[in-house]
Amino acid sequence: MHEEVVPLGGTNDWRKRLISMPIPNSILRNSTLKQALDSLIHKGRIDRTLGVELYFETDINALFSLAHMVKYARFGDQIFFNQNLHVNTTNICVLACRFCAFRKGPRHEDAYELSVEEYLHRIDPFSTDIDEVHSVGGLHPTWNIEHYKNLYSGAKQKFPHIHIKSLTAVEIKHLADRSNLSVCDVLVELRNSGLDSIPGGGAEILVDSVRDRICRGKESTQEYLDIHRSAHHLGIPSNCTMLFGTVESIEDRITHLELLRELQDETNGFQCFVPYPFLPDFTRLPEAQLATSSEILRMIAISRLMLDNIPHIKAYRMNIGNEVTQLALLAGADDIDGTVGHEEIMHSAGSTAPLDSGVQELVKLIHESNQIPIKRNTIYSQFFVENCEKQESNILPVVA
């Protein structure tokens, strides 16, 4: 049972709302947080120096309160989710990133590669309940663009209502190299075959000295940004991500956020930012500086404050689990991803998040944070209130 919500308002309305909101005393008494709030209200943006200072802010609860204020100014009590399914196309990969527990060599006993028929077969049992398939995988040594064109066109023919969100930037680069095409040509052909949007995976940390240590051989920082820029210019929206808690510094994380913010200023093509911590099981990165729960929440809060031009901040339930996700909904996050149904990459690395959560479980998770569950589509253009009778009077318009 749900009712449709009509999105209203413009991109700057959140700043007007922020000005009119009551400010908790914990923020007013804190010079760093007060400065951050003033910068958001009067300049619309927090600079790099202040972003670094926020990482070392000792009053973490006040930091979360400020991030939640900014989230509330944008979306009120609304928390978004969707009905989606993850289908990983292959775990065979020509690279061997040190943080990855998912990758297998082609002769490994657990290696797999989905044919078009197998791909459709995995979607079929869920097809009446979902409106998105999220598909990423390894860099297969022999597949070229034709395989993915057949995957997407086959899926669109059989499941025309399902949005296909697929291929990380490095997968697109790999397909361009394998197919002797430019990145732009690859994106055009895949878009014409049924690709609707691309996820943000593979960003890791957008600092090449860090990338050289944890994922040597993947796309460079500039290549990641250029591939997303090309997608945006072609009308293909995308998400963006950050993998934190490996070997990067706080300054590296801020650089990452700044680069994403600069590209968003140019293209306005990022829908959502997804920060998630490194999960250490079964990987070859013993020097990783693993993130605690409080650091995960701090990263989400600072993302909300720094990324003033990216509307949605996701608490990625498949990575951080339901308990931390609920806390993140009070620290700046406004999205929890979706039903998922099946996921291998995070779970290969040690995630224990449940894979069988249906709509009612997600609604319950959001209600327990005393907020309103909003079912969305992939591109945040359709919204439905889900089972929120007790809070209907508090619904605010959805603001982009």
C-alpha cells in the first residue's frame, strides 16, 4: 500500500529551509560546526580546510546533528529505498586488486561467467517485484561489447519495465580497450542496447598514489572522472562512491570529495554518493586502517556536509549492516539502497547483511529511525510513500 508523492522545489530550496530551522545548542556552542553551518547557509559550500577540521571534531554527536539538519532541509523525514536485484555477471577478472575478495582467475573452481540465458534466468524469479537490476563484475579476459549488448537487449526485451544499472568505470574502460572503441562509443552502443545508468563503483580513493597501492592496473583518477563525465554528457546518470579505511589519509578523502564535487558542478550527472568502508576478510591488504562504526558514521556525515551539489547520500546496507545503517539515517544519510535479493562482492569480503530483506523489512528499518519510508525508482523521478500512516502529516515535499 502506498501513495504517490509529487516532487516539488528546486535545487537551492534546501538552503532556504536550513536558514529557517532551529539550531541545536550543541552546534551553536561549537565553533567548527557553527562555521560549517554558516558556510553552508551563506556560501552554499564547505571548503577543504574546514572539511579536514570536521574529521577531527571531537563532539561527534553534534557533527551528526548538523549533517542530519542538512539532510532534513533537503528531504524532511523521508528516507529512500527501491526494489532492486543485484546480478553479478562474472567473477573472472584480469586484475587482482589487493582489497578484492570477489575476483577469481579463469581456472579457479569457483569462477563463473553468465551467459545471456543465465543472466535472464537469475532475473526472472524476481522480475514482477523489482524495477532495477544492478549488474557489475570482473574484467573478463575475452568478453567485448557484444556480450553486454546482448545481455541488455535480452533483458529489455523480456523485462521492459526494469531499469538496468550496470558497469563500473573500469569495466567500461576495459570494454573500450577490448572492442577497439572509444569510451563514448561504448556508452552510446550500450545505451542504445538498454543500459539506463551506471553505478559509481571503482572510485576507491581518487588519489593515484593510493590507487597504485591498492588497485594497481585499474583506471586512473582522471579516467574515472572522464568516464563519468562522458556518461553524463550522453544523458546517462550515475552514482559515485568511496572505499575508505585502506591506506588513505584524511586529506586523501577530502581530495576525493572535492573532485566529485567539481565534476558535479560541471555535469550535474551524479545522483547519489555511496561511501563504504573496506571489509578485510580474505584480502591481501594487511596494512589497512579499518574503519570503526563511529568513523563510518563520521564519513557519512561529512559527505553530506561537503557534497552540497549531490542530492543523495546512501548508507549502503549491504556493506555496513542494518544497525549502522539505522544510525546513519540520523547522521546525514537519506537512502539505504534496496531489496538487493542477491549480492556477492560485499559478502565475499565478509559482509553479513541479510540478502532476503523485502519491502516490509526495509520499511520497518526506516520506521524504527522514526522517519518516513519512500519507495523510489532508480533515477529518483518517481516516489511513493510506503506504510507511513502514523506520520503522513509530517511529509515534506521531495526536493531534488
